[in-house]
Amino acid sequence: MRIGSGIDVHAFGPGDFVMLGGVRVPHTHGVVAHSDGDVVLHALTDALLGAAGLGDIGQHFKDTDPRWKGADSKRFVRAVMDMLRDRRLRVGNADVTVLAERPKLSPVRDDIRGQVAALLEVGLEQVNVKATTTEKLGFLGRAEGIAAQAVVLLLDVG
């Protein structure tokens, strides 16, 4: 068994939606990012890479590389899942926390959970998605951005 964690943060910027776990979520702002800025999938990608001992998202998908400009972050997770298969590893479970005052996660939580489960090639019961605020403290509390944390367990296929 291997455990990995990942964290991602993006500032809000112009736009009318944010991507969370591969789901387009209506919002009063977008995010400032090189790719689509999906904090859930970026944190998840880092957690997967960390558990496998494969570095971090910036080593594999550099934010200076034009190939990733505006990229769908599902591509990052899929690429890492290929790396895990090559190493005979599979996901045991994933737990994701979104930190933000807004947007509210409850209307899209099940959609995000389904997208993440599909990307990780696991059942819904192996994925948990939750949200919290920072009680109006700090840049997240002032609604200046959004963050996510992910923890994953990888299992050896054998």
C-alpha cells in the first residue's frame, strides 16, 4: 500500500465558471491558470504521483509548456493512471476536500464524485468528495481563490 497527498490553489479571475473534478461549475469568477485550473484534479494528480513516488504535477505537466495551455485536467489524471498501470498499481480509494467560500459544492458533489471515480477506474464507494470553508479567514475566506486537497491509497496489483 502507498499513500499520497496533493494540494492545489488557484486565484479567482475573469470568467463565469470553475472546473471542479472535471465538472463545469457556474460561478461569478473563473480561475487564473495555465490549464483549465481544476484544483480537484490537480490535487488528485499530485496525490497519485506522490503515492507512486513519481514526483509532482509540475515535473510532468509544466505550466510553461504550451501543450498544456488551456488543457483539460482530465488528461493529467489519465496520463498518471497509465503510469500507475505500467507500475502495476491501482487506486484503493480517494478522499478530496475543496476549500472555498463559494461556489457551493452540494449541487455538484455527486457529479464530481462520479467523474473522479470514472477517471480513477474505481467505484463510487471508493471516492469521497467534501467541502469546507475557512470561516471567512485568509484569501480563501475573502473569496479570492479556491483550493483542494486530495489523499489517495494505491494498492499493488501483484
